Amino acid sequence: MKFKIDNLQYCNWSREVFEINRKANLDAVHVTVVYHQDFDEFCTEIKNWDKLLNDNSDLIFLGKDYKDIEKAKSEKKTAIFFGFQNCSPIEDDIDLVKKVHELGCRFMQLTYNNQSLLATGCYEKFDSGVTNFGREVIREMNRVGIVIDMSHSAEKSTFEAIEFSEKPIAITHANPSFWHPAKRNKSSDLLKALSDSGGILGLSLYPHHLKGNTNCKLDSFCEMVARTADIMSIKHIGIGSDLCLNQPDEVVTWMRNGTWSKSKNYGEGSKSKSGFPKQPEWFKDARGFDNIEEGLKKIGFAEIEIDGILGNNWYNFYKTI
Amino acid sequence: MKFKIDNLQYCNWSREVFEINRKANLDAVHVTVVYHQDFDEFCTEIKNWDKLLNDNSDLIFLGKDYKDIEKAKSEKKTAIFFGFQNCSPIEDDIDLVKKVHELGCRFMQLTYNNQSLLATGCYEKFDSGVTNFGREVIREMNRVGIVIDMSHSAEKSTFEAIEFSEKPIAITHANPSFWHPAKRNKSSDLLKALSDSGGILGLSLYPHHLKGNTNCKLDSFCEMVARTADIMSIKHIGIGSDLCLNQPDEVVTWMRNGTWSKSKNYGEGSKSKSGFPKQPEWFKDARGFDNIEEGLKKIGFAEIEIDGILGNNWYNFYKTI
């Protein structure tokens, strides 16, 4: 079986977006449901998703485990897996881990850029690693079946999450820093440790994570995939596009600032380029998977390897959750 | 004027407790209103306090600034100042700092033992210092007039809070570690930096912070005060008894564990001694201020120094808020 999976999107969800994902033949998408929302606010988002799932039940349904990826393929639909980019919904309550799992959560970042109650984000000056509460939460996430996602975390915290977690962890959306040294991209040592522990990397198509940003060439991206496969097992590389289709710029401002600052932070952007960056021509939306497929063929990957990168590796990872 | 101030109590509040504090001639008490409660839960606590303040208006009233300490003395009442032992009520929202100030908050710990969104607690393995959000919150606390309290914080975080805060900070309830090396007590270097920056230490009467615990001798306590005055300016030493009068043991379990752990943490206690420790004979409640006064006289402090330690130093500190 060949599965196509985009393991991170945060689009302005609409029928149009779900149709595009179907045209791209995506069998599964891990969608970001919340960033900085607390538990009650997460429940409100779930209500919005109930409506989306209901109104578009010919295109999508809520995925619970890897079998729903198989089901999606056979029904020509896209399975939607819920995830959080910050740990705000569990607040300071270990029992909420089980609760959010019951409500559909399958991925949770321990931190989004800043320090959280669990670990340190990549925008902090010092990285103290996984906290006391963080250790408890990792154990509970392992138990109930929520994947630890360290995409926005600082390095020491990520190494510790790999060490403390009994199940493989994920970096759902980031690229190697050897290719493009952005704050959010990951060191080769870290990627090796991730792969060695059974964890998986979702390569990002978000321009700030790409060499040359919006002008990044497909060839350069595919060359990067080949070099990454020298560091990591090729079976532990997938796609997590970080696609934010149709989102207004206010959303990226909120993602970066939440409610924690009086002044404005521009994150990966800058004052003059504060909005969402423009996607490269070859990945304007999920239909860009076809371009990546072509590019990977051209650079010499075997078909089985390409199938892995475009979805089968994520499918196999879902089996471990 | 001679003021008597206990700058930290977390009693099981009742008319009986307020009467004892009046018998002890306390003009002001900084009371812990919340530990791990979020903003909504803090509002509930405020409602409870509204009733307490109303039902006991012949004994207590809500204090807003140092003038209310003067008012309390002239009216023979005790001014109650609200404080938080954790930063949970401001959640992840910088604008809630002003809101909690409006609702009466005058002291807030940046952390309670564990890592918070602001800084590191003294029970964490690594101390990353004040976080990005922490810097923003310190600035806002300075602006609106809430004192930064680092009683339960780790050392590097405390040094940084002293450095980043434009106003003097407080350690409302702890003792020097040279006397009793408990995790919650403070190093001489830290106490010196606190004093040099205009900050103040409230000496604790909580048995886990005392040499010999429950069996601590008054002479030993007073000798410690004298040695502390060799490190810090004697004008920056006061009392923050940490008195938990009439609290059931469930409360200390909750203080230590909040909702963050599946297993049980005993904090400063142990499995066999998990409850509140017994107070020493000479400080069973706030009337023990008289015993401390006698002890400080005996060891050779001048009257003006003793008046400072028992309340005037805190009164002067309140003027800086």
C-alpha cells in the first residue's frame, strides 16, 4: 500500500482546503487544533471541528489510529488527526492528558518557542531541559498514546524527551540546520539521536525553514532530503509541510505572541516581513507532493524510498503510537 | 511609630485566627490567597475573602498600600494584603497582571518549587533563570505595583529577578542556608545581593526551615538573626512566619502536588512525616512575636533594630512598592 500523509498543516480550514488535500491524494493529515488555548478553549475548537467534520463528511473524518489511514485510503477520504503546538490545553493538570486524548489529540508539542511548564522552547536564552512536570507528562502521554512532538523545542529539551520517552517521539515539522540554519531547524546530532531511537522527522515546506525561503528550489530541497538520509534512517523521514493555507497575517502574529507580551515579537519573520511568507512555486499547497515525488525520483531515490518519505514512514510510525 | 507585620501566613482563615493576630498586635499580614489556582479559581477565592473581610470587619480590612498599615494601627485592626505563592492566576496572559493587582494582589511568587512559565523553582534539577515571559511579567509587576517574591525559586532565577526588576524584590518567607541547609533556604551570596539591591527577607518560622525543626530553640533562631545581620543590612530583615494555623494535612499535600503528578511528592517532608510539622513551643502562632522580641533583646539587639525586624522594615519596604 502507498499512503500519502502530510503530518502538519494549520490551514484556515474550509471545504476548499479539504478538496485540495483530496486532489493531492492525502490519506491523512495531522492538523494543529490549538496553540496557546487552555482546556476550555480547546473544547471550543473541538466544537468547530465537529461542524467541519460533519459538513465535509464526504471528504474527511476524524482519525484515531493507523487503521483509519487504511480506511481513508479505501474510502478516498482524508483522515484528520488532531494535534497541539503548545501544551496549554493540559494546563497544570496531569489528568487532562487522558482527557485531551479522549477528545482526539494524538500529537502534542511540549513547548512552542518559549518556556512551558514541560520543557524549553527554541526561542529561550537558556534550555533547562524537561521539567519535573514534563517527566510526568511524558510518561502519561506514552501511556495514553499521544506522540511527543518537539518541533519548536530547544535542543537539550529535545534530547531529554528522546531519552525519557519510552515510545519514539516526533519532530513533525522542521528541517536540518546543516541545510538552513534557522532557529527552528535541527542539528545533525539531534536528528541522528531521533532516528536511532525510532523517532521521525517531518520535513517542513514553510519558507522560513527553507534554504532561500520562498525562492528555495525544488532541487535544493531534494538534495537536502538525500543528505538528511545520510544522517537518519530513510525510514524515519516524512513530510510535515507546516502549510498555513488561506490564513490571514493576524494568525501568525498571534501564534508568535499569544498573550505573553506587551511588545510585538516577529519570530522567524521581521518587522518589515511580519506576515506569513509566500510559499515556493512548487509547493503552494498539498498538490506540491507530486512535485516532490518528481524531484526525489530525479535525484535518484528508489520508488520504495519515495513512498516511505511521502507517507508510508508516517503510517508505520502511527503503528507505534 | 512601631509596626508589627507578619509578611506571610497561610492559615485556615477564621475569626479565631484574626483574633489571635490581633492579640499579637499585628498591624498587617500578607496572606497567601492562592497557590496553583488559575484566574477564575482566584476570583472564587476573592469571593471567599470578601465574606471573611465583611464578617470580621471589626478585626481586619483589605490593605492596598503602606498607608493602610498606619490606618490599621490607629484603628487597632489588621490590614490584610493579598499574595500568590505561584503565578498560576496570570496564566499565560500579561494583561492579567494588571487585573490581579486591581483585585488586590500585592505579592506574587514567580514560581512555587517547580518550573513555571516565568522562572525555575527550587525543586527542579536545572535552573534556566527568568524566561522570556518572565521578563515581560517582571516589567509589568514593577509598573502596576506587585512585589516579586522569590521564596520558592531556584538560585539563578532569583539572582536574575533581582537584576531584571527595577524595584526591590522580596523573599517573604525563608531562612539563611548557613544556619539550616534546607532546599528552600537561601545562600549568603543571594541574601547579600538581595539586601544590596534594596530587597527584603522575611524570616520563616516554618519548622522545615528551622535548625532542629520543631525542636529549634529560640536562642538559636535569634543567634541566626544576628549572623544574618552580618550579611544583610539589618534594615532589610523582617518576619514572614509561613504560619499555616489550623490547616488540615490535605492542604500541605495539595500545596506540594497541585495537579501535576500521578505519584505523591512529600516536598520538605517525607513519607513518614507527610503532614504539617508541629510549630516550636515559642512560636505556636503570631503571639510568638513577643517571644522573638524577648530573644532579640537578650542577644543584644537595640530597640530600634528589633522594631525594624518585627515590622518597621516591612513597613518601609511597602513604601517602595
